[in-house]
Amino acid sequence: MREQEEISEIIGLIYDAAQDPLLWPQLLHELDRISGNTVLPLEHESRAVVKKEHPEFDYLKSHFKRAFELNRKIFELESERDAISSILDRLPIGVVIIDDKHSPVAINQHAQSIIITGNSLRVQNGKLTATSPQDKQQLEAMIKNALAQKESVNEEISNQTLTLNTTGRSFCSVW
């Protein structure tokens, strides 16, 4: 029974290491510990491993393959997110990308500085909103219109622009 618990812990660690590469040394240490392999010193400070047969390692292969694919997918998504963030941050205006629940998915640096001041835009209860009643009404109408147009694949989303009153030299357009 203890062996099954150890294997279950190793499987969990395999998937945790797929998400957090800093866990690989711990995973390798645990694999070495349960394998019972002994390391023998040889000349010139290299080492040889005396291997024992472990059928449970064959069982772990499929988990390593799946964890590797998860890690590759996580890396791809993080790379895409970083590329999009980099592009958005180079724009000279504030850009906020929201989902259909009005929750911000991405916010560039200019928009973040506008939101931090709270003078024209803010995130309240996880949703993007404007501070002035007039801007809030117009923003909600634009989002509703964009969502309605999104349902029809053949229609282009119309270019509606809402320029918010911001202080200083910051501009934020919502379109």
C-alpha cells in the first residue's frame, strides 16, 4: 500500500513540475529515492548507477509524456501572452481587452496607469467600468453592441470610439 501512495505522490509531483520547473530537482530526488539505485564512485570523479528493475517506472512514462505536453502548451500560451502584452504596451493609448462578462483579460501599461488613478476607468468587482455616469452608459452600450455583433461571424464589429476624460496627458480609447 505504501508503494502505491509513493507512486501517487510521484505522479502528482510530475504534473506539478510541468507547471513549475523549479520542482524538477525534487521530482528527480524522489524518483532516485524510490528506485533504490545506488551510485558508485568511479575514477576521475564520474559515477556509475547500478540499476534495479522497476516496473512502476513503465507506468510513470505515460504521465511524463502528458506532463511534457502540458508544459509545452503552458510555454506556448505564456509566450503568446507575453508577445501580445509587449505589442499592447507599445501603443501610445490605453488598451483594455475584456471578455463577455466585462472582466479585463489584458490591460496595457497606459490603461493600467489610468485605472490606478481611478479618474475615468476602474475595475470594480472584477469588471471594467467608467467613473462618470455618461461614460459608463456609453461604455456599456458599446460592449453590448460589440457582443451582439460578435455572434454574427460575417459582420464586422463597428468602430465605435469612446474617448474618456482623463487627467494629464493620458488618453484612453475604447473601441
